[in-house]
Amino acid sequence: MTIDEAQQAVDQWIKTYGVRYFSELTNMTVLTEEVGELARVMARKYGDQSFKPGEKDNMDEEMADIFWVLCCLANQTGVNLTEAFQRSLEKKTKRDAERHKNNPKLQAKQ
């Protein structure tokens, strides 16, 4: 599935099952909530916290939830995520072509 297809699938789902999109502000809040849920999993999996009883390592699900809401926001605001991502990649490549390679903090530790 391409990013464009994902945006279309989300739009079709909303029109079929969701009645309508939540407002942009509500979806921004939902996106923030979903990022927090991913952060919780990351803290337990890679950080110093442990999973509580009943919690699971569902990092993939949380990332997918973030992508879902991001597609909603893009659809609502007329953003083509494929085009926007391509521009972002070009910008980062131009700006950071040598920056990270020359960063001593990123050099392999001996």
C-alpha cells in the first residue's frame, strides 16, 4: 500500500463507518494521545520501566494508529503526504548531506 492509497483507504473508511471526520483540533489531540501511547510502550521496552500486568508490546499497533490519525489530518487539510514526504526527504538530504557524517557524537564508539 502506498501513502496515497493509505490516505484514500482512511477517507473511504471514514465515509463508510465513521460518519464524518472529527474536527481538525480533535484529531490533533488524538494524534498527541497516540504518540503518548507509543511513548509508553517505548519507555517499557527500551527504557527503565517494565510492562504492567495486562500491558503488551504493541509498538506496531501504536505506530499504525499514529499513521491513521496523520492520514485523517492530511485528508482534512488537503495535504498530499506522498508529495510532502518527498519534499521533506529532499530538504533533509540537501541540508544534512554531510552534517551527520561529520558529527563526532555519531561516530562509532571504540
